[in-house]
Amino acid sequence: MIQQLTKTIRPIQEISRFSGIIITMQAGASDRSKPPRIHAQYNNDAASYEVRPDDVVKVDGHMNIEQEEMVQVWADIRRVELQSAWNFMAEGNWKKGWEVKPLK
């Protein structure tokens, strides 16, 4: 039973950090066909974004406009890396310490 539960629990991984914003991602096998989703946290604000092939869309939460713009620009620049991270996580191959380059 415990072994079965550990296979279904999808750990949240921190994948980047910049300008006080923490970016996390969580994906499992059932997420393979979905667009990558990232979660951003800044102080008491948090929001989730879907990284689509042609756009980055906030799907939930609230983020200060300045930080929201930084998250969206970063996700747009790092779209390919985010897709790779999503695929690795969905396949269970994500290694702690891997990260997506921060916004500079």
C-alpha cells in the first residue's frame, strides 16, 4: 500500500528563483499530454501559470503586476526548458538540483 502511494504522490520541485520569486513545478504521469504548469510565489502572493506553445497564461491566484510580468517573460524565454522539465517530472526522472535558469 505504501509503495503504491509513493508512486502517485507528485513532489513539488523548486525549479528556479529570481528577484524574490520562487518558481515550482509538479507533474506526474497523467500530466504528460498537458501543457506545463508552473507555480510562482512572491511574499504572500501566489499564482499558477500554464505555459502554452504560443502564450503564458495565469490560470489561478494573484501576483503583483511587476512580479507577474517577470514570471511571464521568464516563462516565455524558458519555454523549451520548462517543457523538458515537465516531461522529466512526468516520467519520474527529475533529479534534485536540476533547475531552469533564472531571469537576469
